[in-house]
Amino acid sequence: MADVPTLVERAREGRPRAVARLISLVEGASPQLREVMAALAPLTGGAYVVGLTGSPGVGKSTSTSGLVSAYRRAGKRVGVLAVDPSSPFSGGALLGDRVRMSDHASDPGVYIRSMATRGHLGGLAWAAPQAIRVLDAAGCDVILVETVGVGQSEVEIASQADTSVVLLAPGMGDGIQAAKAGILEIGDVYVVNKADRDGADATARELNHMLGLGESRGPGDWRPPIVKTVAARGEGLDEVVEALEKHRAWMEERGVLAERRVARAAREVETIAVTALRERIGDLHGDRRLDALAERIVAGDLDPYAAADELVAGIAEGITEG
């Protein structure tokens, strides 16, 4: 069993092994997870969480690495959660993003962690919210969450980050079609990377046009900026940081940042509660109550919704009695 208070204390001191151990407890759904979260709760709330998403090949990892450099120049401690596809053999992360960020491996002010999706849809690992809490409590000023890069359906990051950055690149497909799928509806800041390629200006113009379609923003509302970068050469990344800081200031001024964080916490609680209920339902497999309900459905005496209501009522009664 891990010594959670000691791990938390060492993580606060910036010791990477302690941070790694805490995140491992989170990823492994350790029996000590509740103790870990209880210890971290009073220490969180100071980090600015930035999500980066976009289709594969737009340069998310290179851009993330460049943003780490920009924030480090500003004296910020930076945490990175790079969500990789799960290995089909081990179930672990492929570590491709971490390899691309090797320039920061020896920097004590940077903590990089690759996490596997393990089949979770939406571009994030299921344990990402708790891992963000670990990095927050460990004293990171900025946490960059890079999603797996599954493409147009990858919108979950919008519910986990304070600010969402959507990356595009010229020649990566029809932008209008991508917008229909929703990924271009979640951004607070848009980045056209690989801007030294032909078509970058056209991509930026098309994106600006799409952002104006159906726009219902009022005076003072946030209009997502479009920043052109060449992340491989470090060009334009300071402008991205400037856009991020402007968005953060706008959110703080209008109370939007607090609203987003409350909504994020509510979703986290909901997810934990639903997971607990699923586990209780899973425990019923083979239980006579579930079989009896199934038999009544087959016999036509009960419909599935009524059966589900009875099941939920039974679980709730068990929770109350417990």
C-alpha cells in the first residue's frame, strides 16, 4: 500500500516520481484512489488547463512541445498529459507524443505523462480528470492536455479544459466537412499550423468565414482568434500563448472560468456515480432478481423500461439500506 500523505507532500515539492506514482494509482483505479483524491482536494484549483485537439497529422505534439517552451520562458511550471492510442498488445500508451517532447525530459519544471485511452472514446483517457487534479496539486501553473487525435468526433476535451485549442493544417481535408462534424464548434482558439505550406492563408480565410456563419455573439462576447504557426520552427507559438492568456483574462472577468470549472466538476461527479451504479448492476448478473425481470420481459408481462425502473429502484433501496 502506498503512503498517500507522503506521496502528496513529495509531489508538492515537485518530485516527478511521486507525481508518477499518484497518476499510476489513478490510472489503475487503486483502492486508495478515494484517499488520494481526498488528500488532493484542498490543493487544487490553481492550474490553467489548456486542451489541444485536431486531426492526426496537424502537428499537435510539436505544437504542445513549443507551447511548453513558451510557458517555461515565462517562468511557468508546466504539466503535459499526452493521450496516446492504447497498444493492442499491452493496453498501454504508445508513448509517441512523449518521444516528440524529449527536449523537455530533463527540465524539472516540466512533467510529461503519456496516458492510454484504453478504449475510451472522445480522444481522452477515462482517468484524465483525476490526472489533471494530480498535476494541479503538484504545483503546475499550466496543464496542457493533448488528445489522441481521432479526428472529427474528438470533442470531449471541451468539457475537460479551461480553454480548448483546435489545430488545423493546410491540405488536411475539406474544412467545411469537418465543421459539420462538430470539431470546429468547440474551439476557443484556432491554430493553423504548418503555415509555411501552400494553402495556409486560404485555410485561415475559410475558417474565419465558417466561424462567422450563424454567429450569435453579442458585444463583449469572445470571438475565437485564428493564429498561424510553424510549430516545427517555433514560429507563432508566442502569439498562441498571448491568445490563450487573453481568453483566460476574458473568462475570469466575466465569471466564465468559474462556471466552466463547476460544470467540469459536476460531470466528474456524475461519471463517478454512473460508474459506481454500473458496477452494482454488474454485480447483479446471475442474480435471481435480474433473471426474473428478464423472464417477465420475454413473457411479455413487462417492458424493458419498466424493468429498468424496477432495477434502479432496487439498487437505490439497497444503497439506502447500506
